[in-house]
Amino acid sequence: MHPKWYMSGKHQNEILPSNTYRVTILSYGDPIFRCFSHATMRHSSGPPAPREPRWAVVPELRVLVALVCALVFCSAVPSVVAQDWVKTGTGLGVDKVRLAVADFKPSSSDPQNDALLKTFNDTLWNDLDVSGVVELVSKSFYPLQVPGQPVDVNFPAWSAPPPNAAMLAFGSFGVAGGKLTVQGWLYDVKNTASPQVLGKQYTDTPSDDAARVIAHKFADEIILRLGGGIAGIAESKIYFVSDRSGKKEIWVMDYDGSNQRQLTRLGSISLSPRISPDGSRLAFSSLTKTGWEIMMYSVDLNRLVSFPHMGGTNLSPSWSPDGLKLAFSSSRGGSPEIYIADANGANLRSMTANKGPDVSPIWNRKTGAQIAYVSGVTGLPQVYTMETDGTNQQRMTDQGYAVSPSWAPNGQFLVLAWERKYGPGDPGALDLYLMDIASKQWVQLTHDGGRNDSPSWAPDGRHIVFQSSRSGKEEIWMMLADGTKLRQLTFTGRNTQPNWSWK
């Protein structure tokens, strides 16, 4: 065991065995799957056997094999069911609406128009493409004439093949008189009698940032209507740690990786950024002259604000859903334990009193009544849950090396970093897993792609951001909550420990 696995709360600097082989199945399907796989591999390849195997000629063995095959078939069913509960629980199981997104038409000849219009069109397409709720129609299928106003819509050209779209997003974009004006519509092209689903107009001072923000706003309006009433994430932020300035500081970026900027300039090591539910304050851990302290940054004031000195090593803060409390790990009493305090640091109280280190608390974002955390009480770190008064402590992971839990917005799932096979000679890898809290069923989300850690949920419950070394060094990636549509967000320096804003 690494004696200091808990020091950062995320163990991002440790070196563990690299992965060489991985099969993804549910935990309860493992033994019979391996037994059957080995048997079938021996009898399903190579030249024909010179004689029939004993199980083919001995009735008792034939019955036994039939029973084993039936059992294997039954055990394979939960894998399909697992995919169903993941997609249902994350909102990714609904039929995706087939959406055509026409490039917005220029409504003026201002010199700024072309560049800003390209930014807008690219941003809108990307936002909808990564949303997980629509199927975008390839632009190669679009009619030659695209609409800029409702009167321009040729319904049969969009609703019939080859576009065969159910919905059409279109509009106009123009700079005139020092003002940017965007008009956008969403039409149900199968409903010619009453096609309008959405109509919006936006105005702003012309700039690249303004074009992006308007595209984000319009995309979120579309996603809200086509995604079951769940708000989009195009205007959300991701906070993370980066060493690109020479020291590990806290940075922030838009959800799609744009507008990356540095927040802290402490010249030390800062870790585990956690944004408050209202987005006004950022709690994090930083190495100071007195040791590891919980620090507080005001987003509104753009500067650090005071937070009490706790004593000991203080790591991995986490906000309660109402923004009134912080949970964190502190060694002020000796061994690292989970503590809860008011958001201003008052009314400090211990939640755990275990023999091993307890770190990385995370609140149930839906109920605020439970906390997941990592404990080394049994040796290697494992993920546990407990009530917010410290009672009902339950171990969630059954083996290996499990860290970095993150609670889904709906309270149903945990996503965590887990090396299920850990130790000398084991070909394990640190991958992300999705676990259903009630049943403890799990599904592996990342596969054979470096070391994956520090997952954080998007506010829509459909996306996850995480750190990964799959590109050769630690960078921030995002994906849908079923493990699809992976996308790299950072490219400069080493970037770790992302935290998605609550809205």
C-alpha cells in the first residue's frame, strides 16, 4: 500500500501498474463468465478434434454443460439490463430527435459579420452535437437553399429524405450600427400547421465572446425543449488544476474547453477546486506556510476571502447542495477524518473516527442527507457512504483500489475511479466506473486509455468531466455518462481535478 495515497485526496502523482488487459462485465457476472470463456476458447478454435469430447457423449456431462450454458446466458442478461439502467438513469435512453441545424444567414454586410458568424455557427453545432439528446443531420444532406426567416422554410425539403429531419434550427445573424442581432427559430418540420417550437432574438455588442454566448444560450433553449425539460450545460463552467504557469494553480474554462483562464496566483500547490452551488465561491486546498489549508476564493470579488485555520492537513473540500456547509478531510485530531463545518468555517464537527485515513467527501447532490468518501480503514482505499451525522457507514466497493467518488445530480449514481485488480503483477488500470447506489451494480465507462481519475458530473446528469493520461500526459476530458463521445478539453501543461459547476 502507498502510505500517502490520501495526501492530495486524489493520488494523482502515484505510479501504479499499467493496464494490459481489461474485460468489462458486471461484478456479479465475473466467475461464470471467465469459466465459460476459458472453456469456449479451448473448443472453438484450431483444427477439428480427432474425437468428440467427453461432454458430447456422456449424458450427465451433456446435461451439465447445458445447465452451464443456460446459466451463462442468464448471467449475460444483466449486462444488457445494466446498459438500460445507465441510459435510463442518466437520461440518455430516450429516442434522439433528428435535428437539422442550418448555418444562420447573414443579415448585414458589416466587415465583422463573417468571422463572428462562423464562431456562432460552429459553437451552436458543437453544443448540440455533444448534448446527448439529439441526432444531428449531416449538412451534406441539406437542401441548397437554407432559411434565414420563417417564410423561407421549405418543409418538404427538410422533412423528406435525404435530410428526413424532425426538427430544424435556423435563423439570421448580423452586425449593424455597432450592435449584434441574432434571430433564431426551432421548427417542427413534420407539423406544417403549427411548426414553431421556439423563437428567440438576442442583441449584444459585437465580439467573438458575444457570438459564443448567444450560441450557448440558443443551444440550451433547444436542449431544454428536446431533452425532457432538463436544462442544457452550454453556459456552465469547469474549474481545474493546471501547472502551465509553473505552479499548480486553480483555473476555469467554459464547458467546451474555451476561455481558459487562471484564477489563483499563490505560487504554491493548490488542489481540489470545488465551486459553490450558486457559483459565487470556490473552495480548494493549498499548501501554505502553516501546512495544507482550506482556502476560499470569491468569484464575484475575483480574490481570496478569509477562511479559518483548522490545524493539521486539510484537503478535498465539498459543498452541501444548499451551499451552507462544507465537508472536508482534516488531520487536526491525528488521523485524517471527515469533518463538516458551516460555509464560514464555524461549528466544526467530526463525522468519522476510523483507524485509517478518511478523505474526499462528496455530498448527495439531490438529498444533501448522505456523503460518499474514501477510507483506508481496511488497507487500500475504498469508497464508502454515510449519513451526514456520521452514522450508517457502508462500504460500496468490494476490492482493489477505489477513489474519487462523485455523486450524480439525481442522487442515483456514483462515478468513481477504480482499479479493481491492484497489487504486484496484476494488470489493472485506473478506470472510471458508474455505480448504482441502491443495488451496487456497476458498469465500466473508460477502457484501456491511460489512468483516469477525478470524475465530476455536469449539472444535466448526462455528462462527466475527468482527468486522463490517455494522450500521454494528464489532461481534462469530457464524455457522456454512458462512456461515449469522449473529447479532450485541455492541451497545455498538466491539468487535473476538474469540478463542474452546479448550473
